[in-house]
Amino acid sequence: MDTLSRSVLALLLILSTSWSLAQETVSEEPTAEPAPAEAEPAPTEAEQVAGDPELGPLMENVVAIADQLQTDIAALEENIQASRDSAEAGAEVLDAMLASVDKVHSSMAEESQVWSELEGLLERWEENRRNALERSETNPAFTDIAEQWQTRIERARDLQDQIITQRANSLALRRSIEDDREVVLAYYELGQADQAIAGLQRVSESLQSLNDNMQTIVETVNTVSAPAISN
């Protein structure tokens, strides 16, 4: 074999060896793994169930109703004693009692601001609960959030029941005052002030019962506005 042939053969051997090494290098490169599915992000602070700022107007309105009722009752107690010798003054006290009851009733009515605010909150909270349940399918952390929204909804439903009861109580008390009015005024005409005052005081006691119920409603609003605590 001449020198040229040997050179060509050596070149072919070098090229063959380089090709084999290149193939081995390619086959040893790791195969890229598929990217993991994007996980549901953890709940943000804003998504946690905490004190709801939108409860503020509801709280303010309920407290205002309760405070006004207490003020009315305090004034009535003074006016009852002052009306001992005057049928006209007694009639004014009865009118003031009716006006106080009417204010409570209208403040709790279905078309009232308190009722509308509460219904609006419940609608939004129901939506928040549904959203949390949907997100819990990919992130279990949202299960607890959905449960906390459910707790808040149940508290608000209790508040609704109390408002409905207060609405009915105020209506019943109004009818009672109207029934007692003629009797009280008749005692004034007879000159039996003690009997007339006793009748007014019975009405005042019923107003105090209405006031006690109003304070319970205020306490319930406080409970609704408190952050739900998970177990």
C-alpha cells in the first residue's frame, strides 16, 4: 500500500471515530422533563375571612337605632311622672311611645336600609363561599376559607331572624299601646292618676323589653363582624 492510500485510510478512521463519539454524546444528554402543572396560589391576605369593612354601615345603623330607643325610653320615664295631673300630658306620652315604636319598626322593615345592607352582604358572602369551594379543588387551603364564609353566613342568618322577630314585636306593641290608650285616658278623666300612671308604666316596661331585644341585635352584629376562627 502506497503512502497516499495509507493517508486516506487513516483519515477515514479518524472521521469514523469522531462520528461515533458525537453520537454517544448526544445520546447521553438528559431528556428535559415536562414542566409541572401550575399550582393554585396560596390565599392572599385579602382572600382570608377577616373583619369585613363593609359591615361598618350596618353596625352604625343598628347602633343608632338602639341608642335612639334608649334615649326615648329615658325621656318617657321622666314624662310619665310629670303627666300625673294632666290627661293632655298623658296623651302626649302615649303618642311619644307610639312614635318610638314606629321608629324601631320602620328601621327593621323589609324596605329599611338595615335589611337591604344585610341582604347585600349575604349575597356577596355566598358568592365568596362558592368561589372558595371552587378553588379548594386545586388548593385545599381554600376549604377552610369556604367553611369560615359559611360560619359568617350562618351568623348573618341568625341576625336576620332576630330582626324579623323585632319587627313583629314592635308591631304587636303598637297595637297594645293603641288598645291601652283609651283605658289610660279614661282613668285620667276619672281623676285616678295612679291607675293612669300604672298603665303608662306597663307600656314603658314593654318598651324596655323591645330595647333589650335591640341590644341583643347589636351584640349579634358584633358577632357577625368578628373574624371567623377556624378549628
